[in-house]
Amino acid sequence: MSELGAARDILETLVGFDTTSRDSNLALIEWVEAYLDRHGVPHNRVPNAEGTKSNLLATIGPSVEGGAVLSGHTDVVPVDGQPWNSDPFAIVERDGRLYGRGTCDMKGFLALALAAVPDLIAANPRRPVHLAFSYDEEICCLGAPALIEVIKREIPMPAFVVVGEPTDMVAVNGHKGITYYRVKVTGREAHSSQTQQGVSAIMEAVKLMSSLTELSARLEREADPASPFTPKGATLTIGIVHGGTAGNILARECKFLFDLRCPHTLDPQVVLAPFFAEVAALDAALKARAPEAGVAIEMQSNVPPFAPEPDGAAESFARRLAGDNGPPRAVAFATEAGQFQRAGFSTVLCGPGSIEQAHQPDEYVETAQMLRGAAFMRRLVEWAAASPPA
């Protein structure tokens, strides 16, 4: 749409970079750096240990406290096996929607932020706006912690962090945390007719998965009816299972991955304490049957929850810019907002698009949402140009 101007063109460019989390995001980062260079905006890479991916931090305006951070991730989820009706890495505009991987989650917000750069510069801002673009949000929010450390160490304390995840351009003040665990059960191979000679890792793993299924049901039953989340309580799901080599062999190995999503009122370690005890008991029992057998459990990630803030400074800021007078809102999905909040920053979620379109085939963002996002950015420019309160 012509009303979107540069934001639409930038979004088309960003979507054209396949930044699926398993791959590098450096081509996109290099493009953003060149764009910032054309506008004379300083920037700083915060790479991963291998140098194959990078966060990016940039500042428009003076080096003073009280600025705003616009935070977003550059990676997207895979399109493998999804029945797309168009090229997922090319923008297709149809019926008031912009289709393409990442349009909603969350390159639409990145495009809006970048499109606002020339206007921010022209406004001669008195308060800075910081762009904080991360990698690997889609795989356990791995990139943001290093970026946050650089923000804490190298720029004056910002007043607000706006994480532009898809929220329909309204303010969200809370989300659940997420912990991922990998469980590996090791048995002893034997012919399936000679069960006394071996240990089936799969059959032992099923016992643990059954316990997790029961725990999941209990968490649902015990959910606080006043919870703002949908679903209301903590949720536990088993997402991946691998094991076995043949139907007539007792499986030597079975691995499974599960996630637990808790509101800030629940400690995942406390929730899982009985399961950890069961894992330890089963490990001892299996080793008694076969020394090489056993159970190992490993936490793969621990993304903190995002809790409503007592003063809600970032939430009030986002509501003012978004023209949002609605009720308080929380979402079930996890983001980098909890990491920013835990580091001491007042934080809010607010960005274009709906989570219902994220990760789907034919992902899209409505042009109406992008227009609301553009209005948000215009008000941000006005805020940055205004004199800070005494």
C-alpha cells in the first residue's frame, strides 16, 4: 500500500532474506547495517560465539538516559512441509494482507522501526531511540541475553523497552515463561522375544511420559480461574520423541523433549520436583538391571516469564503511542520481554499482526495493522523530539 511507503518496501526486503533459525541471519544484518550507514546511524554487532549469527544495536539521537528501545528478532520459523500458496520469502499483497514468512512474526515491526529512522533523524531528537535486533528468538531466545548485556553496559539507561511481537498493536503486560527439557533413556538391546535379557528404553520412557501427561492434566485442573492467560494455567507438552531401531529389538535409546510454560506465579522447578525424583528413581532401577542403562535429563533453555509491572511505565508509554485504552492483557506465548524485564528494564509487548497468523502457512500481516504501526512510529518521533520532562 502506498500509505505505508518505505515500511512496505523494507518489509519486502527483509522477508526476502531466509533467516530461518537453523541458518545465518548475517545477510539481513548486513543489509540493515548498510541502510543505517546511509543515514549516518552508528551501530554495533553482538555476534554469537561462532560468528555465524549476530544481534544488532543502533542508536538514533543523543547518548542520554530516558530513551526507548525498539526490540525485535530477525529469525523466523521453518516453512518445511507447509502448504504455502505463494513463495514464503516474497511479499504477496492480497485482500488487505501482506503474505510472507515473518511478515507477522516479526519483520513487520522491524520494517516499521527502520522506516522511522529518517524521520527520527530529521526531528533532531532530544531523547534517543535504540534499535535492538536479535537472533535465535525462535529457538529458546538464545540471542537476546548477550544483546541485553551490551545495552546495560554501553548505553545510558533507557526508560522503556517495546518488544514488537504481534499483539494487534495493543499493549500486553505479561506472558508465561518456558523451560525446555530433554530426557534420554538408555536401555540394553536384545531380541524382543527375550525380554529378560534387555531393557527397552522406549517402554521405560513411556512411564515417564505418562507421568508428564498426568502432570499436564493436573496443571489444567488446578489453573487459577482468575488467570488472564488462555489457557489459564501452566501447560506441559511433549513435542518430540525419538527411539528404537526395529520392531523386534528392545530399544537401546529413547529421547524426548518437553516444554513447561508457567505464569510468573509458578516456579517450574517446584512444579517438576516430583518428576525429577521419579527420574532419579528410574535411573537407579535401570542401572541395577543393566549398568549401561539409565536416565539423563537436561534443561535445554529457561526463558523467564514476563509479569505485569507495578507502575507499568513501558505499558503506559506504549498505550499512549498506540492509542490503546483497553483492559490489561497477557499472552501465553513466550518472548524476549521477560529477559529484558529480568535485566531491570520496564518492558511492554506491542507490535503489528496477530499470533494466530504466526508460524502458519500463508503467514500474513494486515495492512491495517501496519498502518497502525506506522502511526505508532510517528508518535514515537514526536515523543523523541519533545523536551524531556524536568
